Amino acid sequence: MAYAQTYVVDNAKASALSAGGGWHFEIVTDDADIAAATSGDLIIYGELVGFALTDYDPTTGSIVIDAGSAGYECAVVAEDSDGEGEDIYVGSWLYWDAAAGEVNRDDLHGVPIGQALEEVAAGETATIGITLRPCPPG
């Protein structure tokens, strides 16, 4: 069954700071987007956000993701909800912006992903370390 809001963001197969087994989840689905996912990809499955720890396994119809407060590398665009350049600082909140197809600072329309561990100048795109925190403060 396909889930209404599923996004897979291609990333390299590199990860760091895994949060451990308590935050690893197996998603079992036949969603076409998830079926194309590989290890290292950012996965947004409904309101569940994490990075793929395994490639999608078509035999079991599953993929394992890390949804803890781990650190991963991900491409981000330093812009806001208006698409205008906005600096990303260490600690800036980052969001998956489905309309733009990118991780940026769109806190009005985006799905919360986590916080930046590196800086990106306004208007630039860079692959930086982020820490998963899919629930920003109020």
C-alpha cells in the first residue's frame, strides 16, 4: 500500500553517529518511492523521518531506517519559505520542502528533519552534517 506522503532523498552511502538499535525501525511497504531507496537515503514516510541503514529488500518488502538523533550527511539549500537565500548556521532547524524537492529552512511548509551541524551561506547548496531531530520546538 502506498503511503500518501512518502519522500526519498538520494544520499551517499555514508553515515555517522548511529543512535543505536532503539531508534532503528523496519518499514514494510510496497510504496514505489521506498522500493527505490538505498542505504544512506533520507526517508520521510508520513511523519516518520530517518536515514536508510539498508537498501530496500524486495523479497521482504522492507527497509531499515535510523530515526534517532543520529548524525548524517545530507544536501541542503540555504533558503527560506519564500525561496529567498537565508544563511544556515550550526543549530539551524532544517525541513524537507516537498514543493521544492529539497532540504532547506522552510518552517512554514516543510517536514522537520533536524538541525545543521555546519554552516551554509545564503543561496548556496552544500552537503553538510545534520543531526536528526524531527520535532522542532514550538
